[in-house]
Amino acid sequence: MNKKSISRLTAFLLVTMLYTACSKKSTTVVPQLTLSSSEELFIADGGTSAVTVTSNSKWNVSNTSTWCTATASVAEGNGKINLDVQANPGTSERSFVFNVSAGSISKELKVRQLGKAVPDSIPADASGMSSDAVTLAARLKLGLNIGNTLEAIGGETAWGNPKITKAFVDLAKQSGFNAIRLPCAWNQYTVVPGATQLKTEWLNRVKEVVQYCIDNGLYVILNIHWDGGWLENNCTPDKQTAVNARQKEFWKQIALHLRDYDEHLIFASANEPHVENEVQMNVLLSYHQTFINAVRATGGRNSYRVLVVQGPSTDIDKTNNLMNTMPVDYIANRMMAEIHYYTPYQYTLMEKDESWGKMFYYWGKDYHSTTDPTRNATWGEEADVDKYFGMMKTKFVDKGIPVVLGEYCAMRRNTLTGEALALHLASRAHFHKYVTQKAKANGLIPFFWDTGSLLSRSSNAVLDQQTLDALIEGAK
């Protein structure tokens, strides 16, 4: 064979080899995998269903569950995944995710199952509920508000605070608080906007935070806070029917979801309902009555749970003048009243001077400034604290109705420096100690308002030791 023939043969063999290689490559199967559904929902009773699998290769279902089985009808090609779900013995929704894979392709198949319905009413259960309101009030030494969080419009973190963690609640306990007030929104967490069915996820989240507190031995007051104002801004006859309907449905669901907790959990009807006169006061009393009826109707431990109702605008003067009767409760001595204290406003909350008055920086007879006298408080000092708290003692406490001082604090004036700042901070510490001390002396239960400046929600550290020391000292 000559060289020319060898070259031709070599070329032929190379072409043949390339053709064979390309032919083999073109016959390689590229896996394909699709599911007719990525999520299957089952009722509490359980049941079966099938999800169609479209594939051109081998596939399998992985992961195991104690309450749901997934069986492949074939091992290769088009087929089905047969799901068999057992009955859910609990009241909470549960879920599980199966992985369906074909080669390098993987799909998730989520199985959700609703919890069984909670009975709307069960027999009364007095276990763990032996304390009446007066007895319970004596155990609440010093409370902390976890403010601007669960009540934040737009979600738990919408107002700048991180989600409440167990570590933070641990810090609150370690810092000397034995009670927590949880301001909470509900209206934004309905399944359908504008309706009244609450999302299970939100009920579970609130329950999780309540559990953090209970695990620490803390007492908890849970309320419906401002919540967009659907109740607070509508204490008027024209809104009464609609608001009562929403109040009833919300509290029924809240009470059912948290019914098993003992007396460490307390429910509060509202926050700061805006009321100016007797007509509006009567409307507010109807909202409180609806709250009480809804909670009691669920039975169990809710038959004995201590409940809190708010005075008009939680203002002491208005409460003293307008709240001349309490709602009716079929069980005696299980009710508390609530007021807030931000007096004088120019010292506690006012952020800029107005035409009618200036901000106060210095509060208390021994804490006035000699160099900046225009910023000294001219009213609302120690004598007024004594007067206002004494009014609540006479109106409620002396009649066996404890009073929750649900909110109080004085803002820190960070624009001050040097000696002016030092005097202001000393004055502020005095305010917090004195208000706490006089609240306790008059039978009021103090809950300090904090949005993260006293105790850090992110670092779980004390940020304002001076104020914390004042609160602890005042609560002794």
C-alpha cells in the first residue's frame, strides 16, 4: 500500500470515529422533570391524592415523614406520586416537603395539612387559675412593654426593631422585670383584607412570643393595640355595630388559640381608645363587654382568666370622670382597669416647642436648672403624680379592682450636652423612680414603655443602666 492510500485510510478512520462519537453524544438523554402540582393541601382528617410526574428518565421521591407517605407509581418515565396523609391530631397546621429528582434536576413537593378545628367552647377549667385579680396584681412587680414590634403596621420589623427572640425575653427577666406587656396588631393579619379570619401563621407567632415569656415564669398582658385605629378611633355610635362585630371575632380567635395557658397570661381589650364624653364612654363599655363575653364563651381556663379594660383614652382625668361603671363579668373579681401616664406631656413626649408652650428638660423639685430655667417643668411634678395615682386608688384599687399602669416613660433629650445633659438625665431617672414608686404605693402595676432604648433587641444588652436602676429601685 502506498503512502497516498494510507493517508486516505487514515482520514476515513478519523471521520468514522468522529461520526461514531457524535452519534453517541446525540443519543444521550437530557433529563426532564415536571410536576402537575408543587403543593398539596389536606384537611385535618387526612386523605389521599396523586401528583402527575412527566419525565423522560429515571426519577425518585426522597425524604420520609411520620404522617405522610409518598409512593412513586413507576421508576422511570411518566407516572404519579401517590400521597397518603394521616389524620392530624393537633389544632395547628403542619407541613412536609418531599424532594423529587431526575438526574441533576430536583423539584420540591410540599404537603400541607390543616389542624383539626378547635371547639368553640369547652367546659370551664380552673386548674392553674386560682388567683383573682387582686392576688395576681400583687405578683406583678415591674413590667416592660416590648413596644413598636408586634403592633408595628407593616409587619413585626416594620418600625425598626428586629423580631422578638427568646434571648431578648431572657434579658428582660434577668434585668429585673417579671411581667411583659405585648402590644399587638391583628387587623393586618387577616386571611382576606377587611375580613375577620386571622392568619394561623400570625396566631402561632404571637403564641411563640407568649411562650418565650411563660418559659421564663413571666406574666404576660396581650392586647389589641392601636391596630390601624379600627377600634381606638371609632368609639362612636355610628361605628358601634361594626366595631363590636370585629372585636368579637378577633377575641374569639385569640382566646381559642391561647386558651390552654394558665393565669400567667392576661388579656387586655384595647390600648388607648379615644373617648371624650359620656356617649362615647358607653360605646367603649360595649366594646369591653364584647371582649369579656367573647373570651369567657370559649371556656377552659379562659373562664377564669383575668381581663383588663381600658379607661377612656387611658387618661386619668377622663377615667376618673367618665368610667363610672365596669363591664359585667359572670365571674367575680377577675378584672383590672388600665391607664397610661405621660404627664407632663412637655417633659415626657413633646419633641418641639409650640406656640402654647415649650418643652421641659428638667422635672422634680430638686432637679430644676438655674442656668436654663425656661426648661424647668412648671406643672405635673411630684404632687401631681401623688394626686393622679391617688385618684385611681380611690376609684378602683380600694374597691378591689387593680389598676395597670400600662405605659409610662420620659424621652431622653439627646441634644443636650455637658452639665445640662447630666442634670436632665438625673431628673429623668428621678421621674422614672418616682412614678414607679408611687404607682406601687397606690396599687398600680407599672409597665415601662420601651421601644429598644432601654434594652437592646439586637445585641440583647442593657443600653440605659441609669433608667433601669431607677425602675428597679422604684419597684422595691
